[in-house]
Amino acid sequence: MTTTYARQFVKRSAQKAGIAEWERVSPHTFRHTCATELLRETGNLRLVQVALGHSSVSTTQRYTHIAAADLERVMSVRPGLLQQAASTV
């Protein structure tokens, strides 16, 4: 498989999936999305590091900003959640 074919395949798949900005989707954005979802689902940065083949966890840490954004969103909806969780520990 060539790089050009992989890029075209990802773009066609994004278009078929109905992604609004399918022209902007690339193999890299697909990889980033998969890694972000893996981190969201597992909360395990080391697992994401291994899945992506990064030799250093510092390279993988760029995905943690997404998890932080998720936390901020949840906290804005349920402001007392953090205090509630802390009191049960």
C-alpha cells in the first residue's frame, strides 16, 4: 500500500461516513482520533504509548489535553463532582 493510496482511502472513508470536513481528514488525524478515544476509554497513557509505538511517554502526552478538556466539560455540568469524589477517598 502506498502513502497516496492510504491517504485517498482515508478521505473516501471519511466522506462515506458523512464527516462534514472529510477533505481535512488524513491518516494522521485518523491515528490521532483513535489514540484520543483509546485514552478516553481506558485512561491509560502507557497503553496509548504502546499502541502508537512511541518510545517516550512525553511524545504521547499531547493526547492528555483532550482528557483535560473532557474533565473541564464534566466539571462544568457537575461542579460538585470533584469534591464528592475526593470525600469518598
